[in-house]
Amino acid sequence: MRRANIPPTSALSRPSTSSSNGTLSTVQDWSRFFTHGAVASNANGERAMYLAGKQRSDDVCIFLDVALDNSGSMDMNCGGGKSRLAVSLECIQSIARDPTLNLQEPDSFVLRTFNGYILERFCTHPDRFDYDKMLRNIQHKPGDTGKTRVWDAMGKTLSVMLEHPEKRRAGKEVIRFMLVLTDGGDNASNDSVAAIGQKLVDASKRLANMHVVVIAAGLDGSALKDLERLTQLCNGKLGFRVITAATASDVDIKKAFAEAMDEIRALLLRDKNGNLQITTLRTRNVQLVQRSDAMAALAMQQYETSRTITSGDSNEMRSLIALMSSTSVRN
């Protein structure tokens, strides 16, 4: 299968500062451009603060492949009058249109569903992804909903990824993500846990920057043990992580997808040295200004108290931005 490029869309532009010394502009203008920040203080009242920006690195190309469980249990109501499948598709739409990812050419986005069948459902521009239409499409052609072929779905996704092993596309470094969600253990795959583990390890030797995230929504003990074993097989050989949702409720599914999104953002916001990109760093030590996130984190540790603030803490984030905009923290 030929992997489809995503046509260009308007890119997220970096907001301008209001003066040459880096003073932030209005809090409202800036608050949507940051994922997290931190503020720290010591016994002398000195403080250090930094913000990490949402802007994705310009030199990366994203290959995002999603494999979504479409077995019968995914049709169960999980809260809010929606099925597990509907909530998952809603979350996938949010990822596809996420302003941090800012998917555009030469990026690629593919969605597959799996039960007894493994079907490619979507391979085009994310702006055209409509979870409601996709839900109707899946319901019209559901496949064999009595089976759950998790390992085979991962294997199919992997085989298509291997058709495009390039390290760079259009001059950009390729970063690959396989995102899988299942609400049940595998019961019908041809591949075993050991087999898919070996396939992932072998593929990682040909596919640079490959990362796999599996969302396990409400799985029982034996199914989780299989994922633990898969984690052990992949440990140290490729980026592999299991995000466990205690239940398959709408709240837990959304939380799990948000955690997966954070995992993806953390990689996309890193520079070529592996450090998170920092938009602004303000501290009384001028040598620390506008350093990398790793250096900023070390600076935080030098203080007696520190607190991390995420974009979810909207009021605290605005307060931090306001503090960093004020003359009281200028060097």
C-alpha cells in the first residue's frame, strides 16, 4: 500500500513578543502556546520560572498509525450516552486535529479497526476525519465483532510501516507512532505475544524513531500480563509503553488518550539533542535564560520547592505567564 501524504494546511505560527528583551505579550495571546511550565523558589525568596512551548519541531515528519478495537464490547455504553467506540473515535479526531501535532504534508495519518477483520478505514487529511461519519461507516461494515485480534492488528500496522522505512522525508526526520486501543485481550490472532514482540524488535532495526503506545481500557489480569510480557520483550529495543485505564468508561478512555497525546507531544517538542524546546526561561541567573528544558529542570531542582504546571491547569498557567511577563522577574 502506498502511504498517503497529507496536503498542507496553515501552520501554527509562533506568537511575537512585545519587545526585544523577550517580554511576553498578553496572557490571552500566549496561554494557548504552552504545554507546561514550572515555578520554584528558595528560602531567600529567589525564584526561577520557565515555560515549554507547544510548537512542534520544524525538522520532523510524523507517521501516525492508529489501530482501534472494534469488537462487540466496544459498542457498550461507557457514559454520556456514547459507546466506547464513539468516545475513542472522538479522541482520535482530537489527536488528528491537534494544533501541536499540526499534521500537514509530508506527514501521514492512518486509522485501522480490528476485530475478526483488520480494515483500513482512513488514510487522508485529518481535517476530513469526522468521528460521527466514521462511526456510521464502521457500524455499516462492522466485521467479525466476536473476535479481538490485537497482535495481528499490530502486525498488519507494522507491515505497512515497513513499506516506508525511510529515515527522512522531504528533508525532515521521520518519527513513527503506532497507537493501539483495546478494551479486551487477544482471542483470535495468528501471532502470539512472543511473535509480535519479535516482529516489533526486528522492525525497530529497520524503522528509525519507532514508538508504540497501547491503551488498555479495563483489561483483566491475564490480558494485562500479556501486555506486560510484550513490554519486557521490547524493553530497551524500541519505545514501547502501555497506558492502563482502570475501566472502559468515557472518563478513563479520555484520560488514557490524553496521556498518549502527552507521550507524542513530548517527542515532537524535543530538539535534535533530545531536549524539550523551551520558548522562554526567566530566572535571576542570566546564564540560564532560554536554555533547554533539561537545563531548566536542573535549575528547578536547585530550589527548595518547585511546582510543575500543565496546560490543564489553565488558571495557574495564566498566572505563571503573567508572572513571567511582569517586570518583577526581569533579570
